[in-house]
Amino acid sequence: MTQTMYYLDEARGALAQAAHGLRWSAAQGAHGLRGSDVQDAHDLRGPDGLDAFPGSRHPHFSAGAALATLTDPQLLESTVLLEEISRELDVLKAVFAAEVAWRSRSGLGNAGLAAVEGHVNPESLLRSLTRSSFQDAARRIRVGTVLAESEAGAGLAAGAGLATGAPVDADSSGFAGAGPFDAIASAMLNGEIGVEGADRVIRALSPIVDSVEPDVLRQATSTLAMEGATCNADELAAIARGVRDTLDRLGVADRERHLREQRSLRKSAVIDGLRRVTLVLDPESDAILTGAIEAAMSPRLGGPRFVDPADQDRAAGLVDDPRTNEQMALDVLVDLVRIGVDHDDGAILGSSKPALRVTISLDDLTHAIDAFGHEHPGTDTGVGWLEGSSEPFSAATARRVLCDAGALPIVLGGASEPLDLGRTRRLFTAAQRVALTNRDGGCRWPECDRPPSWCEAHHINPYSTGGKTDLAQGILL
């Protein structure tokens, strides 16, 4: 066996010894982890960490060098072994987290462990202790509670109350009775299911525990435990959701409504010229949006290569396209929106369709174009701006955008329509609003950063008191 394999074997041995010490101490009612078996286990918390194992203390041992000497089969075997070790440790971490939660239960008030340590809940305390995330702490508590409630985890459940050294039964620990997830707990203890996979099963089925017959639910979780031994966490979660919907058909509509209510599109501030948009899609929206994007990109994503020559050319063009899949997906989405805007009958966008407003001087726009309409990129130094953006772009891009439907040019130095109407009209015209947008760039109220599309054109001097509908008298607010 290589040094690395020996190193991993030693790690498993030390972990098993520590776990045995925990169970032995719990059974004897010892104080914390002070059993002799635990004291004999390797201390992984020291500055050397896992380097304390005999295999790594060899004078010529180097983790990196030893890793490089592994054959492919040994590397894969070691990866699996590391996962097995991690799962054993994750079980202990989950049970300890559940004990922290029990000692921090709301019934104890300010005497609860989390409150005494200055935290509002056990998740916050665990996050601070372990430097993990709130979600990870919550996961450990959920899974640990299921382990402690299960018959399979009875030995670990006795760990509740270790700090006092008093004999503990399931009732006094708060983990009384066999739960509906015994099979999942057994699979975790046997290393067949990881904590993440178990948690996803627990989260999927917990909402229907009270609406499904206990025996039916236990049979379902037994089936999921067997499936979990051969599938990954994502596959197990999908199967669990399918089981949930089969057992609780009446709840499907409520779950659909719950997912639908969580949909959102959130825009962040523009940073360095780029805006991040976060989409949270319910299943129906996801099917529409993802389906359209994948249909447009299917040859690129490994979809069918078409028999029709025209489709074959399109597929070849997509495969050879230099854009990344992420870039192409966004371009597809933008093109679909552009097509939708062009064909909307007013039902969605109303009477005023959005348009790209490009601001550029006439000289910049035409500087690189000769008398025959040919572009000369080497002489093209012009720049323009899109409404709502502070980032300039090239005149060539401005010309391309202006050729697209829906683009509205704001050409400085070219012919224009009247922008000063005096008292002949009360409301500002569309042309005046465009000019105000170009001049003001958005809301002019101090410290307001709302874009032009959110603003209305107002008179600086009220029209009712003699104000004029002139450009100089208008302001966006």
C-alpha cells in the first residue's frame, strides 16, 4: 500500500476510534468526550492536523508527491475512501449539532445554550463555532435530529446530556420514539447515504408526515434508502419529490402555488459597466425560458444534427460559434425579448414601446463613412451612449444599433423638430421628452438615481402659473 493509502487508512482508524469512544462514553454516562478510547484517538485539532498520523510522519512523506504517485485506480479508490471517512464524520457533526439545538430550545429561554453564548438561535451559534454557513448549520440540525430520533441512532441519541454525566433516556433528551425516517438514518450510519442526500429527502417528505399513514411513509423512506445507496444526492432528491407528490396528490396544487410565489427577477446596480440580473424561476417559467434557449442552442449542446441542409448549416455555425454557452444563452434571451417587443400588440407593453435611445454626434456617427457608404474602421474614433448607461461605445456599434428596429437616434448637430412650444401646449411632446432624457439622464431630484423610464417630464415653473412648455423649463422627476 502506498503512503497515501496508509495515510487514509490511519485517518479512518482514528475516526472510528473516536466514534467508538463517543458511543462508549454515552453508554456509560461519561462526561463529554473523556472516555479512554477518545483520549487514545489521534487529536486532529492540533497545528499539524492530519500530519499527526504515522504514515505522514515519515521523514520523506509529502502529501503532494505521494498523491502524484497514485495510479488512476488508486486515485479513484482513495477518493471513495475519503468520502466514506467524511460521511462517518458528518454523522457525528450532525448529532452534535442536534444536541446544541436541543440545549438551545426555546423553552429554556435565556438559559438556553445559544442565548447564554450570545446568539439568537442554535444555527447562529453553530455557524460561529464551525465558521460554516447558516444553511449548513440548519442542515446539520435537521439531519442530527432525525438521527437522534431514530432507532438506529439510539446509541448516539444517548449523547444528549453528556455534559452532566447523568444517565439519559430518549424521553429526557427530547429525542423520543422512532421517527418516519429510520431507514434514512440507518443508511447514513452505514455510510450508504451522505448528509446532503439525507437532508434533501427529509426536506421533501417532512411537510407530508402528518398527512400520510406512518407505515406508508416508512415504506417509502425504506425504498428511498435503498435507492440512495446507488444514486447521487441530486437523483435521490428528485426521486424523493416524486414520492412526495405520489403520496400527497392533494398537496401538489399548494406546492405549485408556493413555488410560483417565489419567482422573481432582481437587478443589481451597474458595476464597471456590467449589470447582474438574478432570475428565480418557478417550474412553468423555467420550462418556457429554458426550453426556448435550449431549442436555439440544441446543436451546440449535443442535440440532433438535422437532415435538412439548411438546418445542418445552422447547426455547424452554432457549434463553431466562438461565443461561450453562457454568452450565447444571454444573446438568445435578448433576441427573444427584442422579437417580442417588436410584435407586441400593446397587451403587455401598452401604447409606448421601449426603444433603444442612442446619443451620438452627427460627425462621430458619419466620420468613418465615405461617400460610397463604406466604413473605414481605422479612422472611426467616434463614441456614443445608450440611454441609462454611463459606458460609451464605438460609433460602429451605434450604427449597428441604429439599424435595428426600435432604436431611436438622438443625433447632436443634425436636423431636429421644435423643442420650445411656449404656451401652445401644456404636456411635453415625445421629442421633448427624448431631449430631456438626453440632457438630464434620469431623475434630477437630489440623490435620486431613478432612470429616465421611471420619470415624468415636469415644468420647473408650473404651467398653471404661467410656465412654458419649453425644453429649458422642463425637468425629469
